[in-house]
Amino acid sequence: MKRALALILAMVMTMALVACGGDKPTSSTPSNPSNPSNPTQSSKPSNPTTSTPGTDKPAEPADPDADKYGGDLIYGTSNAWTSFDPHQQSQSSLGNKYAIMHYTEGMSVKDINGKIYPQVCELEESADGLTIKFTLRERYFSNGEKVTIEDVDASIRRAAALSNESTFKKYWEGSTYKVEGNTIVITSEQYNINLLSGLVSDGTSYKILPKAICDKYAFTGGTQHASGLVTGATAPDLNVVEDAIGTGPYKLSKFVDEEFVLVRNEKYVSIPNEDAVGVAKEAKCYVDSISFQLNKDASSRTAAMLTGEYDISSIQNEMRETALAQGLKFRSAGTTWTHGIFFNLDASNTDSPVYNVNIRKAIRAIIDVDAVMLTICSGNKDLIDYPLVPTPVVKESTAYHNTMLADSGEWNVKDKAKAEAYVKAANYDGTPIVYLTNATTTGAFYKTAMVVIPAMESIGLKVELMAVDAGSHSALRKDPKTGHDIGCWEVQKNTENPVLHSTFVTGTQGWWSHPVKDETISIMKTTPTGSAESVAAYEKYTQLVIDECPYILFGNPTGSEWTQGNVEKNTTGQINYYLWNAYFTENPRTK
């Protein structure tokens, strides 16, 4: 198929060349809970009824979404998959998430603003955050069986047991877990910012499966923890499609190396979280099936889009105009990833020029961030999330997002005189600064070096390029004792609270230590997300970053996604792999 597609692509390219001249809302009660065998509102609705002549029965309102239901969607992706077991560590890979996040639900789920909404359970949290209760709602698995508290308990225990030790302790240290009637009760000795977030985030492994499935793929070994849960166990991978039984909007019908297929779960009852943003938004389940087809060749994916074989996929940059002329639609998909420069501030590197804050500030003052971002995105402004804001938190995070760094007068100023003044204040002696990068010349890291290094040299700094292969780069950038002083790579922003990701605030980026950093992080980890105390601590931390310049963030490249002209897809905030509300506007593809 790929050879044929490559030929088609070549033909299309030829033609193109010729032609080019913390708040927890309560959801409403789900409809039809007592008879799960009947199709629910997520099934394709029947034609709207009208009043019968000669009767007093009023006309039923027409469903405004009725014409959106139906069709079989095909998604071409380069992200491979290996498992659909939500409790295994492998669930974190994007290819696996495609399957897991469509067929399973958790106890509750938070949206991109940190608001928490019910799924299998209602959530109740005490004012001090030390007690969390998940109370079972009336929900049904895709096989029609009603969810029981035993199912929830078995799923939590299996997910906890199969998490790695550091993750387990991050969530459960200082907590106790027990079941009281239809409620899971978790109490903590002190407030733990990670616990609730770890249980209700969209990517959590705490998804609900039937107890019978948990028992069939039971964990063994491990160590009993003071919480009442086991950690460090192992279990066979859930690998039989018929055992992929969840409460999600779709169910798995096929899972092989080159393709997996999801079909609508006719037992699913959607939850109308009308004010939710992102993954907690009501799942309408418009299309009948979703097929994910693995295709790692970019030109082949492009050809499949141009010939109509895929409904959603990617288009190579050189074929963008051709795709638009054919009526394909481009949309930017928000990401939580950003690029930045990170200084090696480990105690073993104190003789490096970058250990002097004035050298770091000089580099920040001379860098043209817009030029860096354009270089990263190959000159395509459509792939940059403007305005550029250098923050570890996505802009949708209304509690923590601020523009302090951007407004400081120190970032993206492109001021050579200011930069040279910082170099002079540092008494720079000409010691070379070693710049670590991936040697792949078409990659973002190398492209960034080709912009940043000349800027550094323009203010009198000497730079040695340390270009290594991708594997070495991945290892070296994590080790402060490998000889580099500075480097560029991408890291993940948080969608809710900066301390919930380790990349900037708590992690090893720059191996930066400072008493004010320790103080502010401690406050954010032990106070509720969005609280005045927590937000104030983050602002104090941000001011420290302005003053100390331990890293320099650039901004966000967006993800790019193309659809056929007859496909609409509601991108859910920063997440672009949920297809619950994608639909065909006309001429739906049918198998």
C-alpha cells in the first residue's frame, strides 16, 4: 500500500508544481440508567417525531445534533501501540492512549482548568483536603453489567500495584485506603497535591474495569504498603480484545499491529458537563466507529489524506497548499510541550561561565525568541502558539498562568547593549561554553543551536558545539557531569498546577537549587491547587526565575492536524487524541 501511496503522492506533487503559478460541579443524572440494554443518547437517534394529527400530544423537539451521527472515521497516525491495559505503565504512550481513553473511564476526571467532574463515581473532598471520597454512581460496562464497588476497588488495587514505586509513593505516601459501603475513602496525614490529581487526571492508570477482568489478569508479588494497597507487583498484560470491557463511550473491537478499531458503546450514557473544558466535556459519540491505522511514513500519510483514504492525519509542509486547494482543512492542535534553553547549574559545574547569573542574563537578553520559534517550526507561523509566553503552565490554567516573565523587560528583548553590559558585569574571561545538541540537522534542537550560538557569539561569548546522536543526547542531557553547560530540549507544561509536573519546578532541568525555590515548591505541594497561598507562592517562584534565569523558555509550537473537508473535530483544550465528538458534516464514510 505504501508504494502505491508514494506513487500517488509523486503524481500529486507533480500536478501541484504544474498548477502552482479545585471547583467540583455536580452533573445531572444520566438518562435511561435503569435499562442499559437500550441504546442511549450516544447512539444514533431516530428521526424526530411530530405530534399525531387529532391528538393533544405536543411535538417532540428535533435533536439539533441528529444529522451528526453515523459514519466510520479513519485516523492515520505515526504513534505505535503495544497495549490496551490501562493499569500497566505502557498506558502512558500516546498510541496506547488512543485505545485506553476511548474505552475506559476513571472514578472522576478533571478538565483543563482543574475542575473535577464525575465519571464512574461522584467525588467529595473535605475542606482541608485530607479526606477524599469516591461514591459509586449508576454506571454500566459495555457488556451491559452494572458497575459495582467491588469493580472499582479491584481496579484501584490493580492499578496501584502495577505502578512503579516512585509514582506509588508520590500518590499514596501518608495515606490510607478503605471501602465503606459504596464509597472509596482515602484519608491523608497531610495535604498531598499529587494524590487527587493522580487519581482523576485524564492520563491516570486508575481506570475502572470489571473485577472479573482484574482477577483474570491478577497481580502477584509486591509489597504491602501502609496505605492498605500493594506496590511493586506484576501482572499479565490485558491482551484479549473481548476482555477490554470499560464504561467509556467506545469499545474495542480490533487490536492488531497495523490497526485497531473502536465501535460506539451502545450502553454508554453521556454525562452533560456543559461547562467543562477538555476531556471532561460531554462525549456525544457521533461516529459509529473509529479506526486508527499505523503509518510511520510521513509522505505515505500525506498521500492517504490527498486521496481520501484517511479522514484525519498529517500533511507534509511542502504539500500544504495542494491540500488546501483540494479542500482539506488544517487546524492547530494545542500542545503542552515547549522548547527552552537549560543551564547546567549542578554543583559539579561551578567553574562554568553559566554559573554566573550575569552570563545567563546576557544570553536571555540577546536571544530573539521569535526567530527561534520560526526556525523550530520551519518558518511556518501557523505552527506557533501566539502570543509567546514563557511559563511552565499552559495559558488555559486560569489560576496560575501569568505573564510576569514576558513583562519583565528581560525576556525576548533582543538588546545587544544590555547583553554586553551583563557580559562585562560577569568579568567573562573567554572560557568556552559547551552547547549540547542533537546532531540531527533537521531537528528542533539543532535548529535552535544554529540561532542561539551566533547570538551568543555576537556579544563576545565563546561557544563549543557538542553535537551527538539522538540516543546520546537523551542520556547526556540528564547527566550534569557530562561536560555540557547549556542545551535546548522540549519539556512538558502542566495544565493545572506547576508542581504536578517535574520538568521545571521540581525536576532536574538545570539542576538548579535555591532556598526560595524550595520554600515556594513546598507551599505549592502542601496547599490546595488554586488557593491564594499556592498562587502567591508560584508568583514568588516566577520572580525568582526572572532574577536567577535558571532556564529560558521560548514558547509553544502547536500540533498540526488535517482533516478531510467533511470532517469536524472538537479539539479538547490541549488534548487532541479524543475523537468522541468528531463527526461528518456530509457524505460520511461507511464500511
